[in-house]
Amino acid sequence: MSPVCRPLCRPPYLRTMPSRKHADDWVLALRDQLRISVSSAYRVSERRGKTKLDVRFQNGTRQYATLDIAWVPANSRKIQDSVEKIAGLVTGGRNVKEAYEALFGASIAVPEANESASALLIQVWDLFGAYKIRKNLIKEATWSKDYATSGKRLKEVSDAKDAFDLLDRAGDKWEAGSRQRQVSLQHLSAMLKWGISREGNFILPSERWTPPIELKGFYGNKVEAKQDAVPLQDEEIISFLESLPVESKHPRDKEAAKRWKFAFQLMAAFGLRPIEIKHLHVDNGELWCNYIKRSGAGQTKRRRLRCLNEWATEWDLINRVASDEALPLCKVGVADAARTYLKRQRSWESLAKAGKTAYSFRHGFALRAHQQYGLSVRIAAALMGHSTDTHTRSYGTWTDEDEIDMALERGQRYKVMTKEAK
């Protein structure tokens, strides 16, 4: 039995709530807010100077409680918070009496009403989002966009028996080790931590919903072995970019091609990770990347981007970033979205067979830095936004055949020069 929002036709002499047209503005605003946050099944009114709570359930029964909160405008927020807390506990399986006692320690006589944990988790998710937005921890747009996939998955597995079961089942939707799987499990774990905490008013029973400290076991490992860092040669990059259907007769294909071409140009010219195309800005004519990558070895820093060849100028990249030219719309991680888009391009098939990936645009920058410009590991690593150890691990295992020939030629010339000097 759960609270529902359903209009009831009742004679005027049985109505417990005054009509809206006779209510003060602050009362109307409070009721509107409660209707959004906990549904119209929860109604409030004045009773002997205090706040009266009226809860209507699906079977038509009602439960009441008089909150020890004065019915005055100054207490509007306090009333809202109290009703939302009670609603959370009622949805989780407690009746109004038990919920009131758990929160305020008072005793009121009311009949029992129970609800599944599934509805509780969904409600906690909404309250969790409202809390993060209210505390300016995230923007409302971020909640609506970046957290939407996680919220949708929660609804699909909300009948889980406990925190471990919830996370285990939630992750099954995505490929083991994928970025989307990691992000969504982090979102759900954060919600559970909030729900069992003081900030979340202990809405969730900790013995059932305490998430694990470590989530790596739920992320899973990709079946395939880690691919070597195979770079794209400059001529391969140019050829592939020219093959994209930016002149397609189909509007959606044309728009997607234009957005992805811009993205790949940025990755190739500045050696960017796919995710970094979403974290660029122009300052005094210079392009900067604000992306911070966190790992066990530490975190990266904001860095100024530099193009080693003429591509930044030829493609007018800095001005295009400054003018907010459209980039791909990614419902999942940028790397996953790029991988999907590349798989759909015929011109990418031969490159994929050679081991090229969405990161090969970035790897091509590393090859260019060493092969064409002779930059040291330290400088190349700084340009790419990672440590020298990471750079060596990623690029120390491959050497282009042309690079070997060029290095040997330089060695021969050096030998001749030193011999003549003697």
C-alpha cells in the first residue's frame, strides 16, 4: 500500500484542506513544491497553530500526523524538509507513525502502511539529485544530462536485495571495463552513501544499503588484451578526414560528420584524449585544456595546447573553439562514442584492421613529436598532459620503421662528423 496522487470526490463538509483560492501565497508555494517532490498524496494544512500532515494511500485509507512545527511562513522550508523525510521512510516500508518516531521521537497513533524498497531507491535518487543541485555540487543541467543514464538504469534494477546486488546487476548493462559502466556505478554508489548518511537523513537502512568501499570488482575487465598504442600517420589522418561524409544528402549524417571531423582534427593537431575535446577554452588567443585526469599515480594539470605542424592554422581550430563550434553529442563517454562512429565508417575499416583506435589520433601526435621534431620524452609528455613514466610505458614499446631508418641515418652522419673533427 503506497501513497498515490488521485483526485477524490468528497462533499465539502468532509474536506480537510482549504481551497487554494483561500490559502496564503506561501502555503500555495509549499504545496506545489511538495506535489513535485513527494506527490500530491502528501498534503499539509494548519491544525491549532501546528502543521498537520495528511497522507492518502492507494486503497483509499489515510494517515495523519501533527508535526511539532508552527504553521508560519518562516517554517515553510522546515515543513517541506520534514514531509520529504517522512515520505522517504514511508516509501521504504514504514508507516507514518514509525517514520515520525524515527525522525522526531514522538508517538502518534496511526495504522500501518508498507511499500517496496524499489520505490524507495527511486525516490532517494531524486532527492540525491535535488540535494547536489541545492548545495551547488553540480548544475541542474549536469544532473539532467550526465546522470540520466545512471538514473534510468537504477529504475531497471531497483528491486535489488541490497547494495551489492544493486551494483552487480546495474553494471551488467555495459561492457566490462567500459567508461559508462564505471561512471554509472560511481553515481549509484554515491547515492547509496548519501542515503545512509546524515546529509541524506538516514533514509536508507545502512545494514542493507551500505555500498562497498572499493568498486573495481564491479567494473570488470575487458576480455581483450590491452591494445598497443598504434599511431596514425599524418597522411592517414588527412585521408580519413577527407573521407568523412560532410557533404552527405542526409542531414543527420552530414551534421554528425561535421561534428566528428572537428573532434578528430582537435585530437590529431593537439594530441588530445577523446574526453578532452569537451574541456577546451581559448584565453588570449591560446588554447587550453582544463581536463583533470585522476589516477592512482596522481592527477594531471590544466595545460596549454600546442600544435606541432600547420594543422591548427590550416583548420582554424582555435577560432572554431572560441566560437563554440558544435562538437559530437555523446550519450556515453566520448571515447566510446568515437569508437562507435569510427566503426560505421568504411574508410576506417583498413585502419582498424591495422590496430588503429580512437586514441590513434593522439598517438600520432606522439610519433610526430619524436620522429619529425625530435622532442624529448619530457617535453612530449608535458605537451600531452601525462608523466614521463606514462609516456614511456605507452610509447616506449613501438618504433616506426621510418623512424628507425632516420635515426640510423642521423647516427651515421654524427659518426662522420666526429671522425672528420679528429
